[in-house]
Amino acid sequence: MKRWIGIAILVVIVAGGIWWFIRSRAPEEEEDAEESIATVERGDLRVTVAATGVLEPLTTVEVKSRSGGEIKELYVDAGDFVKAGDLIAQLDPTELESEVESASAEVQGASARVSQARFSADASQEQTYSGIDEARAGVASARARLKQSEATLSQTRETTEQAIEQARARVVSARANLAQAKAQEAVQPDLTQAEIRSAEASLERAKQDLALLEAGNRPQEIAQARARVTESEAVVSNARTELARTESLHSKGYVSDQELDAARRSVATAEALLTSAREALSLSEAGARPQDIERARAAVRQAEAALQSARAQDVQIEVRSRTREASEASLAEAEASLRTAEAQRKQIDVREGEVEAARRAVDQAEASLDRAESGRLTARAQRESVAAASADLRRAQASLQDVEYNFTHTTITAPRDGVVLTKHVEEGTVVPAGTAALAEGTSIITLADITEMYVMANVDEVDISRVQAGQPVDISVETLPNEDICGEVEKIFPQGASQENVVYFPVRIRVLDLHPDLRPGMTVDASIITAEREGILLVPDSAIDRSGGETAVEVVVEGSEEPQRRPVEVGVSDFIQTEIISGVEEGDRLALPSAAGESGPGGRGGPGGPGPGGGARRATRMIGRAGGR
């Protein structure tokens, strides 16, 4: 109950204050008049949005030590200005010096172990690869010998079989030649005698024909010529029979080509004699002529030559005998070659033994290669030992780098220009490293960059729509009451925050006039200039009637008891005075509503004005804040 009484009293006080504020800013009024009069005047108007905020630096840095240890010296204090690189503090480096020496010794030992492991690995690798190369060369040589032995074996087999086949063919050919020679030797005497008899008969007939031609043609001679024709025909028949028999023997290989040619010549001779006998008969019957006698003489000469040729065939008997003997010798030689070729088969067994030995040599060489390549496992183990030693060396080097890094950072310097806002430690304090995995480290100082400063102001949600980036701002600080500080709206944050039932939006204002006495954290008042006009027509905002969907004023006209209602076009307003763009002129007098009209439900107030839409709305917000408390 007491709480509500307190709220009611607070509301009354706030409302009274607002009413007093509005009335104190209004034009002078006649205290006892029911309506006041205001004059349209030309002047300047600045519309602002009020906000409060706190000064912030451009950035702040919590300076921590990258190394852990005891602070031996501290060279700055709160409020000191420092430059980038200035000395801030010094840690005791004694413990880190011993850690650096220990880590250096560990790096040297690890490096020696790496060198030893590499030497062993290189020696093992060289020995292994040398053995592998030798084993591969041995395998290649053994395989080459095996290939050569297999080729020799194949060649020996092929050559031996070819030699045996050729020897067998020569034996068969020699046997056939021997059989032919024996057959020719057997028939040659008969063939020779037959040719001699035929040639003698032909010569006798040729002589008789010549004698008949030379003696003249008598009946007896004609009869003889006819008998010779008959005899010649018998000789031709016998010669042809003998030719057929010779051709049959020749087809079987028992008679040579020469004998076949002799038989063919015998047939040709007999046919020629038959032709001659027939011609002689014709001549005998027709009577002899000189040319016939000459032809008969030529026939005699031809028959004599044929007889000489037939008698020369006696030599063929000796030739046939010698041919048989040569064929027997060739057969014996061919059979001996066949036996020699068949004896060469033993070389095949020898070559097969060589091939088998070469294969065993290949197997042994490949086994040696496998053993040599198995040595790679040892070489790999040696390389892995090098990798392990190298890893130990890298760990030792990393440890050395860490301790050297920590040792180097025992001297703490300013990372940038700025002012020391806070000193968090004193000399003798032991601080952990700021880069520790399980600790954030201890701040030594807080350093602020005040080369640029900003105001983080809170703007009421009612006014935030009129605030835009780039608008000028008047900044005032209680500690610097006589300083005019300018600023500029830089950013309006989209997320509002509620405080005491009122929503505010953060606005970042950049301070343009940096004063040396400005410090981060100071509370400032900011007036954001949303509009600024010069030389415009101004009227009290309370003179404007915004009812009925239009803006109008009541103009006092001389000689008229009632003011004249006139529509106007309004411009910017600070809720006390409002710009008139058109509708009235400078010097016109306007009727102002009475005090009762201002506060009553039907008053002339509007959005942002002293009526229900202006001052009453702000009073309502203040009442809401009081209720929130």
C-alpha cells in the first residue's frame, strides 16, 4: 500500500515538473486573460535528441606476460602515457636461463642421435641395395644361360631330326638310284643290239633303194620296193612297241632319260625309213628321176650314220655298269650318314642336362635375390629409427624454442601507444603465462588507445527514428563545463535494451574534438542535432491545432471578435516552437489556447507538442518508469 502511495506522489511531482517546464518555455501570456496572443516571428530553430552516455577509448588491451614468473620490476603506473615498445615490467629470468641451457643440451644430444641413426641407415641401405643389385645380376645371368641352353637344346633337336630325315631321304634316293641302275644295266645290251639290227636293216634297204633307182624300174624291182615298204612298216611297229616298253620302264625309274631318247630316235628313224621306202616305191612305180636318186643316196648316208650311232651304244653297257657301282657306293654312304645322324641323338640328352642345370642355377639365383630383398626390412627399420630420432630432435628443438620464447618475453613492453587505465599487479607478484592452455594469465595493466574516443549513448525508442548516422552532436562533460566538444553519430545499433520499463537503443558517437582531459569512463550528455533551420517563421507549438486531420492556427484579425481559422503547413519542431512553411506571415498574431484547453481532452496538443500527444506522453513514460521501480 505504501508503495502505491509513493508512486502516486512521484507521478504528481513529475507531471507538475513537466507542466512547469513547458509553461516556462512558452511566450509571455497575460495572466488574467482567458486566451493569450502569440506573434509569428522569424528566427532560428535547432531540434535535438538528448542522450547520456559514457566515454570509451578506441580500443583497450589487457597487457599480460607471455612468460610466467615473478615480476621483478614494474615501470608504469595508472595514468601514465606510453609509446609502443616502452618497457612496462621485467620478470625474473633466472629459472628460464637454466631451462634454456638444459633444452640446448637436449637438442645437441638428439642431433647426435639423429646423425648416428642416419649413418647406420645409410650403411645398411648401401649394403642391402648392393646385395640386391648383385643378386639381380646373378638372376639375369642365370636366366640368360637358361635361355641360351634352351635355345641350344631346341636347335640341337631340330638339327638332329633334320639330319636324320635328310639321311633317310638320301638312303631312299640311293636305293632307288641303285635299283634303276641295275635295271638299266640289265636291259642295255638288248636295247643296243636291237638298235644295231634296226640300223643295219635300214642301211640295207636304203642301198637297195638306191640300186633300184640307179638300175631302173623293173617289175621285180617294184615288187622288191613294195616288200621293203612292208618290211619298214614291221620295223616301225617293232620300234614303237620297244618305245612303249621303254617308257613303261622309265616311269618306274628303271630306264634313264638317255635310253628313252634312244628309243624315241629308233621310232623316228624307222618312220623315216618307212617314209623313204614308200617314196622309193612311188618312184619305182613312177620311174626314177635324178633328184630321186640323190634322195636315195642321202637316205643311204643317213642310214649309215644311224648304224654308226647304234654301234656306239655299246659304250652305254659299260656306262650302265659304272652307274650301278656308283649307286651302290652312294647307298653305302647314305646309310653311313643315317647312322651318324641317329648317333647325334645322344647330344640331345647332353643338352637337356645342361638345360636342367641352368634351371637349378636360376632357382638358386632367385632364392639369393629373395634373401637380399628381405634385407630391405632391416633398412626400413633403420630408416624408421632415423625418423624416430628426428622426431625426438624436433621435440627437443620445439622445447628449446618454447623456453627461449619464454626467456625472450621476460621483458614486457607496450604493444601500442596509449594510457595506462589500470595497474593490476605489483612487484613481487608471480604471474602465469598469458598463453597457458589451462589459464588465461594475469593482466599486468589495462592499456587504452585514446587517439580516438567514442560516446556510447542510450537513445529513447521514441526519438531513435529521428537519429541518423552523420548527424552532428554537442557533447558536454561535467568536469569540463566551459568546453564545447563536437561529435558525430557513427553507428546506430539495431538491438534495443530495456531499462526500467523504457527501451533504449545504443548509439555510438565519435568525439571529433579530443580534449587532453577527457578520460575513458567519464559520463557525458549528448545533444544529437536532428534538424537545424535559420531565418524561418516560428510559432509556439501550442498555437497549432492538429485535430480533424489537418494543421491550422487561429489568426487574430483586427476588428473581428472571433479569430480566423487558417490552415498552415508546418516544418520541423522542437515541441516548443514549430516551423511554419506557409499559411501565415511574419507579424501575424495567433490565439493561444487557455491552460485548461492544454490539459483537457480536447486540447490542441499533437505529436511531440504540449498536449496529450506531446508533453502528456512523456509524463506517461515517466509514470511508467516510476511504476517499474
